[in-house]
Amino acid sequence: MDRRTFVATTTALAPALRAMSDGTPRVPSRAGTRLILLGTAGGPRPRATRAASAQVIVANGSAYIVDCGNGVARQLVMAGVPLRSIRNVFITHHHSDHNADYGTLLLLAWNAGLATPVDTWGPPPIAHITETFFDMSATDIDARMRDEGRMDPRPLVRAHELRVGGRFVEDTNLKVTAAVVDHPPMALAFAYRFDAPDRSIVISGDTRRSDALVALARGADVLVHEAMLTAAVDHLAAEVPNASDLKRSILSHHTAAEDVGRVAQAAGVGTLVLSHLVPAEDPSVTDDMWLEAARRYFRGRVILGRDLLEV
């Protein structure tokens, strides 16, 4: 490398190198309310190129987590969001690709210095899940309290069970509203809307095409919606022994990318983000296939989600 190339490369990398100097990689920051996609894969099986479903909204230094798929704590660290900044956690429904690391996130945040209350929200039995996880982790918690002088994390976490839609959080940063969406066989599944002074963000969770979601997302700046490419489901299902049942299940309670475009158009959103992708990894599926399917019926901006993308 000649001197000119070396100087240019070093200059370009300087912000990233400074950000990594304390061991914490960071994504570029934007002013105001931030949305970071932490994991964009659909389904419970771990993937090589995409993490499981999770998002974070950061407002005035406070982190609001939506879903806790496998690896969410590490993805937050990769995104440069301190675990101790978590203030609320929202679970859309209790499939494992959305809640597998719910308790783990809380435990690791405590290990990372969390000392302020966290409110968690989701369908029943989130209160029982929370209590059971802390019971399961009591050996580790009690040992660290004795040996490391840590405070007890259990009183910090306040779990709230949602059974209907409507406004349920309003603090100095955000107003949060839920809508019940259609995701059988789950009896209750929610989408969430976050209204901040500078922007509005809607996270669909898992659902088939839903009028309730259209109403919730009306006029939002950003809609993050799960998406499925129907033609690729056969290949995905063929990888497992329960192929026929899995295919039926996937097709029955997810939203085809074309219908995602219809939902976004009907809601009049500004930007549509495709996430929770089914299939998450398929060499025969290109980025353009996702985008073209959604753009067929939506005239606004379409973004194909990827892990750690800030929208």
C-alpha cells in the first residue's frame, strides 16, 4: 500500500477505529429517535447471515427493545447500544424466534450494569415466563450478588401482560400503542406503534395480512413488516422431516411480500422495511425479488432489512 492509499484508508476508518477503542463497535448515529434492526431472519433455526427477530428504538439514550430472538444481547452490543440503557422490552408473541432470549437479555443487561427498572410487555404468560426465568437463573444471580456485591435484579423487572390493543405506554420519549394481529395458532399476537416527537415507527410482529395493522400503521413514517416469498417456501420446508406441516403452517400465518406492499399502501406509510424474512437464507432468492414483490403494490420507499441497519 502506498502512502496516499494508506492515508486515505486510515482517514476513512478513523471513526470506526475510535468507536472500537473501548471495545464497543457502534453504528453511525443519527439525531432524534433511532431505529436499528438487530435481527431480520424469520423462523427459529439459527442462520449464518442473519440473526433472529429483534429491533431497538433508541430515544434520548433509552432503549426500547421489540422482540428478543436468539442473540439479541450481542446484537445490541454490536449496534453500540449499552445494555444498561434498556428501559422497556416488548414481545409481540411467544414463538421462540421472538422470545428465546427475553430472559437472557435481562440477565446479561444486569451483568452489564443495569441498575434502573425495566418494564416488559407482551401477551400472557409473560409474567410467568419472567418469574420462571429468574427462578432458573437463581444460582447464578445469588452467587454474583454474594461474590460481586451486585444488587438483586429481580425487583428491577416489572412484567405486564397485554390482552387487548390500545395505548399502554406514554413517557417523555414515546407513546406506544398495540394492535392485535392475526398469527395463528397463537391466541394473542401484537403489533406495536411508537410515536415520538420526530417520527412514528410501527413493528408488525408476525401476522398474515391484517386490517388491524393497517389501522395501527396509518400515516406512520416507517413500517417494519414481516415478509414471505411464497414461491421459496417449498425449498425452505424441504429441509426438515415435517415438510408438509411446516409449509402449511408458514403459508397460513405469514404475509406474502406482495401483500406487505398492499398493507403499506393502504396505511399510507412513508417507508416500508421488509424484515423477519422467510426464507432468511436461500441462494436462489435475490434482493431484487424481495423489493420487486413489495413495490408491485406500494409506491413509497422500500428497504430490504439487514442486521444492524439503522433506518
